[in-house]
Amino acid sequence: MGFLTRFSLKNAFAVFIISFLLILGGLYSFTRLKVDLLPNIEFPQLSVEVIYPGASPQDINEQVTEKLETKFKGIDGLKKIQSSSFESIAIINLEFPFDAELDDAEQQVNTFIKEAGLPENVETNINRFSFGTFPIFNISLFAKGDQDLEQLVNEEIIPELNKIQGINSVSVGGMTEDILQITVDEEKASQLALSLNDIKESINAKKFSFPAGNLNENEIQVPVRVQEKIEEIDELENLVMQSNFAKDAPPVKLGDIASIEVVTEKPEITRYNKKESLSMAITKKQDANTVEVADKVLAVINSFDDRLEYAIGFDSAEGIEKSVNTLVKEGLLGALFASIAVLIFLRNFRATIIAIVSIPLSLLISSIFLNQLDISLNIMTLGGMAVAVGRVVDDSIVVIENIFRRVRKTNKDMTDDLIQDSTKEILKAITSSTITTVVVFLPLGLVGGITGEFFLPFALTIVFSLLASLIVAVTIVPILAKFSFKKVPKEEKEGVLQRAYASSIKWSLNHKALVIFLSIALLAGSGFLVKGLGFTFIPNEEQKLLVATFQLPSSTSLEKTNEVSLKVENMFAEQKEINDVTVGIGSRDFQTGLKRQNQANYFISLGDGVSVSEFIPKLEKEMENIVLSIEPDAKLGIQEQSTGGPPSNNNVNIDLYSTDLAALQDAAASVEAYMMKQADLKYVSNNFSEKQKQVIVDINSEKSAQLGISGFQILGTIADKTKPVDAGSMKLGDEERRISITYDEKSETIEDLKSTVIFTQQGPVGITEIASITETEAFTSIQKLDGKIFARVTAQIDSNDIRTVSNAVIDGVQNDIELPEGVSLEGGGGSDETVETFTQLGIAMIVAIGLVYLTMLITFGQARIPFIILSSLIFVPIGSLLGLWIADEPMSVSVMIGLLMLIGIVTTNAIVMVDRIGQNRTEKAMPIREALIEAGITRLRPILMTAFATIAALIPLALTTSAGTLISKGLAVTVIGGLTSSTLLTLILIPVIYEVFFFRQVRKERSR
């Protein structure tokens, strides 16, 4: 790369122009980067939602779920299939390997759905899942004055929001719906043998519009359409009804047997801080800029501020901006600290400016590549930049320091030849050290799954920055040195530090066995710290947004649920730790996506100073006192809102299998009770559903056939008695309204149901004459994993040692709980995946060391030299483990990435020293010991400067307590500790190891 230095010195102005253009391009690219909290990774999962109106969980399982599961097993590469069958709906989750082509898989799923032979009135939806699918907003809207808020939202706000590029969906809860309600007098209808279905068919017959050919008029074809429609309520009232079964019954107008009116229904209730509101949830498209979309959404809503007010219950953009600002601040502080470290060593302001010019240039150049690859600005890319700040300055430090040293030594003015020679002297060292730091990230591709995908932007950011810093060091730095210094101060005398270090090397070389023994003893001693560190995937980070829910028995009405919720909300209002509460009653369940009238969901925003871990148990106890006193069988829970990031894997799962649902329920309850008692577990949940009463109408096929009654006719008659009939929609006047037909009195009891009359051609027949009606209990859902019915009891581990706690819980369940006969058990959870990820990262480190060895072998051309350099890695764990122990940081994925980085960083110092040793031996013909001492003295300052610059740059990240930097924090502590210990040991140990590897030649030289 020497030609770049020559070219730069000869074409300095052109290089400055190129640099200026790169700065402009970098600034432009940086502002164009999408801002998000996390890398937008699409999970290899498909979710199939199947809606089968009116079907029981058992019917859904038999007629939908089992058929689809059988088909889906044939999908290429399918890893796992999990299904849940509820009333009227089934959800089937398909999991694939990360390298799977989801487009192909989705196509196969569509094909299999068509081939499965599902019932005719089934609807299916296929969804994908990524970080970007989480809602970015939950906004509560309130009307000002007499403004019709729903009309404003539907007709003006939602259309405007849908114009925003990047908006995926806008859903609004708490809306009312005007329905044309036809309430039929059951007694009158029975006398005329009219069913609700007869009325529905009569109404639909009037919604008639069909083409009827063409007329030829003056050689022009005019289409003919025959239609019949009802446009006013009085026309509907005058609609004539005729029974299909009692032909002798007189025709009757609908208005004579039914009342027709427009009624308002509210299927869900939403409030903000006890105040009625509309609740708007907004999701963005997968590749959209979250912060940009959020700003545009607020701009739209603010444009209606004269007609509405709003409050934000959940805002992911705010959290993203906080995390981004924090990491930018840590990065800038790191750059400042690195600059101060360089200034302390160089003691020259201009030289320091030249050395640190690589920081902004390298990061801006890396922004160009990130923008081209469509990688967003997130906690991983910003973390990569913050970590890279200290490392990108290293090459420039070595170059400027060597130029200064050479010029001072020669006592001549700074010339092109001198600058070129000075740069060339260390060119091999900085090139090989940068390349080795880059190649250590290549094996990250071996780490499969979400971990590899998640850390890829982090690795790419550092790689781009380092390569850019190398180019800057051999082009811009020599030019700046040439123009900034016409004369350089005379060479300083050898300082106290150099003299002390020279004495240390001499002593170490004379006591090699002792130095090696002490180093190994320190390494062994640090190994004892591992047990006290804990073992986790990503450390738990407290969230100030809580998700709470309570669920009453499944038959509970919306009104009853609302009554209970109001009492809970009053309690929330009394808690000084709570800022605000957004509630949805009858809205979608957080986990299944189902709308449940018996459930209330809450978003609870806490104050900044609240201890979440202490407050949750207190709040849960208060909720229990209210809810359980009203309904002892209710279920409730509170936990922190997930950020939607990579799985923390801080969970333990107990999966129970059995075809006996009653036994499975008992086993799940026992395991749940056991896990609730464990101090290291929180957020214990049991996916096994409750039982509810169910009425079975068992038709006698022989009797029904004799009377000419079909099962569907019986089904329709009973459905008429228990729920409204949906008759589609009709435009009356200017409004399109949904039509609902119901009897004036619903069947509330089993006795009411037994009095049902079925109309036949032979006259009315009581339901009990052709069917038996019995009451039983049935489960409200059926859960299956890979086709086997199962119950899962899961909990989050409230500890930084997930492996130990997970094993203890699984062993405790197996040994302390006696499961019912026929129930089998499997224990697992996040620790299994964590161990697999750690194993993959361990393999990645071994491969990285191999790649570093190959790089140095190509660079130095001797097999022994790379081994000498790599010996510095052996003692990295000493400082890293000690640093983690002091900072109370557990072993985590971020720590492993830090250790992977250290393979590249630590070898840099060794390369700089060993390269000088080689120059002394080959160019100056020095004996080995003399070459070692001279190299140590000469390279002491650049080694200490680069190490301290990197350490200083990482100090703000290591000390931060801000949210959103946890991934970077563990990594920073690891690198600081490892680099400190390895640098100190490198300065002493590398000369010792060098002599050990060349002991024959040393013996010869010393015997002369």
C-alpha cells in the first residue's frame, strides 16, 4: 500500500478534494440512514390464522388444525410446528431455519391450505413476523367540544395517515358501530312458522342486481340490468314474509312481527387514565424509518389539534431516540477521551489533531457503505461506531508517531522521502494488524440464527470503519504531517518509562521460566472468577412500560369485565409510581391476537425513578385483591413490555404431553404452583386453558331422517335462539349499515333450549323429540406442538445465571412433582439455545484465530512468528474476567463478541513490536536480545498510545447506566479488561516468548 502514500504526497490537493467529497457523502449518507432501535430482522416464521365462525375448539382441532398439520409436515425445511385451537379460530405457527426462503415456504403453505379440504366458510390469513411488525405507537384520542371524533378519525385522520409512506396499518379501538337491528317477536314468528333464516333470505332476495343482456339502439349496444332494492326502513317494514314450512299461513309484513331500529354497538371499550377515548395503534412497514414515520404521524394528528386532543401511551420512537442519543453521546465522549489519551502521549496539539482525524473520516466513510447496504442506524450500528472510535485511531497514531520519531532522530526538515520512508517502515505492521482485526469478524457467519443476524450490522460497521481508517492513515495522515510541521522539535532524551521498561525486559529475559510461570498462574487464577459471573444470553434490562391483563371466566360479558376494570383503574390512579394507564376491554389479547369480552389489557407507564422489580409484585398484589375478590377463578398478570429485540433466552419451559386433557390440566397446575414458589423465577404462565360449561345437542339421525330434518336445519334453529343472525349489509339512505336479526328473548338456560321448536313439512316438532340435550365441561383451547397435545408452563429467570437456575427448576419439577399417569415431561428453554450460541461463538473464535494466523503467516513469511504474536491472546481472559467480575457483568453474547474482537485488537500490539524486531534483525543485523530491547523501547509509546486510546474510548460505554446500551456495555468491559491485561503482559511476555522460539540462535549469539 506504499503507492497510496506516494500518490497522496504527490497529489495532496486531489486527495483533499476526494476527502472533502467523502465527508460530504458520509454526512449525506448518515442523515439518510433509517433510524430504528434494532436491526430489522425477519424471523423465519409463518403464522397461519384460520377463522371458522361458530366452531368449538374441538371442532376447529378436528376439522381444521389436524388437517393442516398433516399437510404442513411436508413443507421443505420445516423446523417446528405449534398450533392453538380456540373457539372459532386456530393459529398455527411454523418455524424454519434462518436460511430458509420464506417466499417459497409461504407458497407451499398456500398450496397445502387449498388441498386440505377445509370447510367452505373458513377464512385463512398468513402473516410473517419481524422486529418491524411491533406497533410503534399507541395513541389515545379525545374529542374537543361537540366534535364527532369517530367521523373525524374515519373520514379524515386515517386516510391522511395511510398516505404516509412506511405506514403498514392503522387500527382504532373503542369505535362504535351503527347496526340496523331487527328484533323479532318470537311468539308471533312461531305461530307463522317463520325462522330468522327465513327472514334473512327474504331480505337478501330484495338485494337483487344482475345483468340481463343488451338492447341495440341506433347500432349502439345498451346493457340491461334488472335490480330490486330496499332504500328506506319503512320499505323494510312493509316487506312481506312467507313461511317455507306452513304454506297455509297467511303472508305477513316484517313490521307486524318485528321492530326495526338503528342501534349503536361498542364491541370494545378503551380509556386513558379513566377517561373514555379512542385507542389508535400504528404499525410500520418492515423497511420503514421508525422515527421518520412517527414524526409524520404526529404531524398529521397535530394538524387536527383544533378538533381533538391526544395522549401517547406507548411510543417506540421515543425509546429509539433516547437509545440513539445515548449511544451518540457515549461515542462522542469516547472520541474525546481517546483524543486526550493521544495528546497526553504525543504532547503536541497538532500531532494529536492529525492522529484523531481518522475518527470522523472513518465513521463517515462507513456510513456511506451502511447506506448503500440499506442498514439502519440502530443500537448495533451505533454500538459498533462507539466501539470502533478507539480502534480507528490506532493506525494513524502509529504512523504519526513513527514520522515524528524518524524526523526527530535525523534532525532534518520534514520531506516527502522521509515521510514516505517513515510510513513504509510501519506499513506492514498497521496493514496486517488492521486485516487481522477485520478477519476475526468473518467467522461470525458461522453463528447461526438470530444471534448472527443481530450482530452482523455491528460487525460490518467496525469492518468498514477499520478499513477506512487504514486508508486514512496511509494517505491523509502523511499529507497533514507534511503541511502541519515544517520543523519538528529535537528528539527527546530517553525517558524514565523507556529506561524502566528496558530494565524490565532484561530482567524478564534472564528469568523466562519465572515470567511464564507467573503469567500462567494469573491465567489459572482468573479462571476461578467464571463461576461467580453468571451465564446469560443478554442481561435483563428494566423497562418502564408494563403490560398488565386480567381474564375473567370465558362466559363473562363485556359489561361485567368493564365493571371490574374500573375498580382496577381506580387503584392504578392511586399509585404515585404510575404516570399513565391505557386500557382496552374486549380488545385483542396480547399473546393470541383474539378479541375476548372477558379480558382487560393495560399499558402502564412508570416514572423514571421507579424500581420495576420491586413495584411489580406490589401492583400485582393490589390487582389480585380487587379481581379475585369479585371472581376467584380469574387469571391475571403483570410484566415488563418486551422491546421486540432478540430473545433474551432468560426463560425456562416445562412442556407436558398427554392425550388425557384432564390429567394434562392437573399436571400443568402442579408445575405452575411449584414454579410460582421459586425465588429466581418471575412471570410464570401456563398456556393450558380453563374449562367451561358446554351444552351438547346430540341429534338422533333416525328420527330426524323420518321427519326430513337436516342437521344444518337444527343447527340454524338453535343458533337463532342463542345469537343474532348476520344478514349482511344494506344501504339505507346515505348510510351503509350492517343488519342483525335477533329474537326479542334469547335462550339463557338449558331449559329454554329444550323448549325450542323445529319447523318441518309435517308440522312443528320439539327439539327434545329428535335430539338429547346435555350439559358438560370442555376446554376452551387445545394446544399442540409438532402434532402432540401439550401444556407449557414457562417463566422468566430473575437471575444472571440462567443455566444454573434453569437446570435447578427442571430437576426440581422432575424429582419433586408426581405427575399423573400418562403425562410425560420435557424441560428446556432459553439456556439450551444460549449454550448452542456460545458453542457456535467459541467455534467462531477458534476459526478467527486460524484466520489471524494465516494472515500473519502471509505477512511475515515465517511459521514461528505468528505463534509468538498469538501468544498474547492467551492472557486476554485475565483482564476480561476480572473486569466483568468488578463490573458485576455476567457472561453473555455481548461478552463473547467482545472476546472475538479482542483477538484482532490484542494481536495489533504484538504485531507492532514483532515487526520492529524483524526489521532490527534483517535490516540492522542486530542480535536477538539487542533487537528485542530496541524494539521494545521504540514501540513502547505507540503500543501504549493505541491501547490507552482504545480503552479511553470505551470507558463511557462501560460506565453507562442508560437503557439501550446493555449489549455494548458488556462488550466494552470485556475489551477494556482484556486489552489492559494483554498489553501489559505483551510488553513483557512477547520478548520472552520470542527468545524461547529462537533459543538455539540466542544461545549461539550469547556464546560468541
